[in-house]
Amino acid sequence: MGNRYLIVFSFFLIFNTTISFAYDLKDKLIDVGVARIDITPEKPVRLAGYSGRDIPFEKVHHKLWAKAMAFGSEKEGFSILLTVDLLGIPGEITEKVRFELGNAITLDPENLTICASHTHSGPQIGNIVSHFNKPLGPDELAEIAVYAIDLTDKLKKVALMAIQHIKPAYVSWGQGTVGFAVNRRTSINPKGVVDHSLPILKISDPNGAVRAVLFNYACHAVTLGPKNNVVHGDWAGEAQLQIEGNFPGAIAMVSIGCGADQNSDPRMNSKNPKMDLENAKNQGKEIADEVNRLIAGKLLKPLSKAPKVKMRSVDLTFADIPDPKKLAEDAKEIGRTSNYSLLLLSRMARSEAIPMGISYPIQVWNFGKDLAMIFLAGEVVVDYSLRLKKELGVDRIWMNSYANDMPCYIPSLRVLNEGGYEADGAMIGYEKPARLTEDVEEIIMEGIYSILPKAYK
């Protein structure tokens, strides 16, 4: 009799535990939709990222994509993350997409984020049109304008497509590591700080099938050098393709961490450019293999709450007004900076105002207390990621740069003190008059902390 009661009690306990577990899983379902759209240029244009390119691209090796991940509902409002296989996204395009989507659906403008992969083998879309050694002609400028207009329409379309595909899903995240990024400033600072973390966000159906994977790595997409004049997603595009091959039917998306001073290694094989293609594929495989390990090993932590989004813009200032005499000397040369030097000099000669600052957007997506994604605009050096992870904890912080706008390089105080390309040389190529002031890091950090939920401080 005692054994019979024990069996009945055990069955009752197992049954109730199973029911409780099922309810727990159900409570963790989050409404998510994903979609993609082709943004490959239809006509040959010059590719962005290297100033020495003086002819349009020769062929398409990879298609380029815009991809969308949408959370929420019409009643609650939506949060939408877009990724694009481009060098960057102009802030003007981000604002246009926000405005047009806001007229079509329930969307707070700050709840849209656009991240670029920073591939140096994608089309010029107006980020830095004067950076080529050979200036763009009228017909080339017209093609860039047409592409930008079409891109805005496609980004709106893919966001709406993702919303149409919203359905309950399990959302989880975790971090691995890959090691092909190297700090490119070692000649200035031999310490060569890096951030090799590989955070991933997985979206899966209730039956466990993977629907989407968002991954992130802090590294320039520059494995292909300027001699490979082909449309290509670089290592970021290869990783997306291989992840999608490993999970048929899934959509892979990429954002880039604070990798402005990080290059892929190996890269730019001048003696055999075809090796660049192979190196990019191998680097993509390194990421795809690590994503497989994290998913297969069940090393991801479930997220139970949809993201909440906050945004703030802070004012960054330039250090000084450039010397007209130095601008004149540079304008006489042939190169990526001379075009802007001439433009800036002509403005100064007409006594026009010189922009002495930028409005810099900062976003935070927080999934309850478990994960905060921080989105920074422009080319952000690795110090910001390392500092925030040290202050807030590596187990719940995900850093993104190249998000929402592409104003210029964003150096840290350390990089400003050291000088070099990221502090000085790159600024005029971005049509900026001077380096940023030394308070740039603290202004950005204060902006981040001001919109972080209390649970993270």
C-alpha cells in the first residue's frame, strides 16, 4: 500500500512539475518577426571605404542585404532593429525611415535602430562623398542619390515585412569569442587593446527551430582591400552566409562592436588579392563555428522580456577652426582630403559658418535586467566597450557602433592623447574641420548612463 501511494505521489509531482515548466516556457515567449530585402546596387557605382578607387565596381561577388528584427505589437508599439551591409548609414536616411514608418505603424521614432556592417566593399551612399582621390562626377553623384532614395524605401519595406511576420518566439543570448581582430595602432601604442567577445542573440520557434541569429564583433570589415573592386560583404557577409547555411531558413544579422581601431588579420594581400576572398571566408567560418558551439552547447541565456528603448543625443564639439593657410596647401594636392579642404576653404572665404560640433545619438535597448544593448554612432574605438564592460559587467552588456549615423571617428581620451589617424587624420576625410575636444569620452559616457535603467547602474 505504501509503495502504491509513493508511485501516485511521484506521478503527481512529475505531472505538476511538467505543467509548471510548460507555463514557465510560455511566459518567456516574446513576439518577434524577421525579414530581409536585397539592397545590392543595380548599376555599377564606386565602392566606399578606400580613397584610391576611381572606377565603378566590376562585379557582384556577394549580394548585399538589409535585414529587420521587429519586437512588439500594434497595441504596445514596436521596436525595430535593421542591419545593412554598407559602410555606414547616414543619419538623414535613419530619420527619413523613422518618419515614414511612424506614419504607417505605431512606432516611437527612438524605437528604430539601424546598424551598418561597415563593409568596405559596398556602394557609396553619401557618407563621405569627397573622400576619393578622383572626385565623383555629376553622373556618379546622381547614381548615389538614386541609390539613397531607393534604400530609404527598401528599409521601410523590410521593417514592415518583419512586422507582418511577428509571432511568438524564444529569445536567448550569450557570448563566445573569436580572435582575428587586431589593434591597428600598435605602432603608437604597443599594448594593442582588443575586444574579442562575440555576443549573439538567437530567435527560435516554440518547437526550437532557429529563425534568426544576430551576432556582433568589434572589427573593421576590411579583409578585402581596394584591389578587390567587387561588391562583397567582407568577413561580416561571409559569416552571415555561413550561419544561414548552418540553419536553413534562418536569417543571420550582424552589428559591429567598438572596432574603429581594429582590423581583421590577415587582410589585403597585395600580391594575391584572391587570397583576401579566402581569408574573408575563413574569418566568417570562425564566427559561424562559434555560433554553432554556443547554440549546440545550450550556452545561451533565455530572455523573458521584450526590449525597452531609450535614446538621447549629446553635443560633441570640435577643438578649433582650421588654419586657412594649411587648408590651401592641402587643397593644392591630389587626395582624399584635398577635396574637402577646398570646400572648407571656400566657405571660410565667403565668411560662412563652419560647423563646430555634431549632435551625437546614443541608444539603449534593455531586455529587462538581463541584457542592455548600447548603440553608438560612427566609428567608435575599443576603449568605450572595455570601459563599459568593466564598469557594468561583461555578462549583460552588448556594445554596438556604426549605428544610426556615420558622423566621423569617435576617439577616446587615450586615443586623442596619442594622436594618429583615429584622432586627427580621419576627420577631414569625414568633412569635419578638426579633432574632437578632450571631453568627448566623458560626454558620451554620461549620455549612456543617463538612459541606462537603474538596474544596470
